[in-house]
Amino acid sequence: MTQSPPTELFHRYYKRWIAMYKEGAIRKVTLAKYHMTHQWVIKLAPELKVSDMTRINYQQLLNDYAAEHERQTVMDFHHQLKGAILDAVDDGLIERDPTRKAIIKGRTPREKKPKYLNQFELHTLLTQLDLGTDINWDWFILIVAKTGMRFSEALALTPRDFDFSHQMLTINKTWNYKENGGFLPTKNQSSVRKIQIDWQTVIQFSELIKELPESEPIFVQENDKVYNSTINNLLTRHCQKADIPTISIHGLRHTHASLLLFAGVSIASVARRLGHASMTTTQKTYLHIIQELENQDVDLVMRSLSGLS
């Protein structure tokens, strides 16, 4: 990146930094977040120069952003700025690291909707689905619930991905539903995986897709425009009809993982099934469930030990 004068406006420096270090190196959806951060810097600190990026000025920028955002969003904003700022420090444009000891504030989080269903609620939902002889979005809801796939992974499913004789489903691509369709790579290398499926799903889908082209998506066509909100609205109607908590399609992924954890499946196996890059991701996402299971384990240990006396 061409050396810039310390008097350059910070938002211009940040824009060039994004172009140099992030464009072509990260996924489009992540790059869009950096560009959104850039727009917020223009809005909140249009006159801030690189050389004026002190701890106080940086904290003021964070505080102004925090006035309209929740704490986790402010944390993301901080991390997206920090890389560029530390590079400016390394290049001698800023004397000291202004991000050191930054205080992350933010608005009180809104009340969160339920993220997952329990086993009875999921069963109630699945009995509401219209699973006829033709492909529809209710079949999509079923396969996500049974496998824990991501939305874009399920959209990319083709008949060739099913290995019915081994009860196996291969996940090796996603569908570019946010743009003009077409296959894309998976979120990361760990997302390429094989998922074991139950016999009922094998029987249902082997009949459902037997006449479909091997290498074409089951649920979408090349020029179809698919919106996440459309499927979520359908799922909402099913949840309301079943008188259960309303969740999203991504909530079905959480439901799948939660039921496996409560059933005693190891965190490592759940992480592989979900396509997480590491078990740490799984542990962070399902910390509340893991803690609940640990409490049950403590009770079990205590009962076992008391029986020895």
C-alpha cells in the first residue's frame, strides 16, 4: 500500500487499506461488512485525520457508534478498524496504538427470539409440513431440520449429493442466492463434509428426486431468485399453526445441534456434522446447552459417589 501522509483523512486511509488487504482475500459477505464500517467512519468522523487517531478520539468513535448499536456489533466494528489502525502504527503514521484498552459499550440487546425448538416442538412442526410427491419448500425445511445444513448449502443440493445405499449426504458447495444464482465454494474447508442421514429420509428423498437431473439443484433453478425471508415466512406460518415458538431456517440448524447435544453426541461429532471450522465455534454457539449438560453430569457424578458409601 502506497505510504500516505499522516494528515490524510482516516476514512480515506481505511478505504485504501480495505482495497489493499481485504478485497479478493475474504468472502464477499465479510467484505461488505468492512465497507459498511467504512461508511460509518465517514458518518461519525468525517474530519478525523490519521495523525489525530489518539486513544481519546478512537474511544469517542466507538462511543458514537455504540449509541446506535448493541455491544457485540460494536465489538465487530472495533475489530474491523483495529487491523488498519495497527498497520498505521507499524508504518509510523500513528505514534501509539490508540485501540489499546478500548472500552466496548453498546445498547442493551433486544429480547432475543427463541433460537431452537425442543424435541417435542420439532416433532409437532414436522407433522405440519405438506410433504407431497413433488418438491416444495416444506421438503427443504425437513432436510435442514434433519441435517443441520446452512441455508445456502441446502439450496445447492443436487441428486448426485445423495448416496442412499450408504445413508450419506455430501456437502461440498453452496448456492449464490444473494446474487444471480450458481454454485459457490463452501464457507470454509471444514464445511466440506459427509452427513449421515436416517432411513426415513433416505426412503423419502430417493423417491422424490429419482427423475431429477443428477447435477442440477433440487430446490432452485438457475434463474430463480430465492430469498431467505420467503422461506422464513413459510416456516413462521407453520410454527404459528403448530402453536410452537417461531424460529428461522437458521434456527432449524440450532435445533438440530441442540437435540444432538442433549442426546449425548460429543461436541466433536456435532462440530463435524455442522461443518464448523473448530470445536471452539461449537462450544461458543451452544455454551448454554453445554453448561446445562455439565450440571446434569455433576448431579450424576454426585449420585454415583454417594452410592459408594
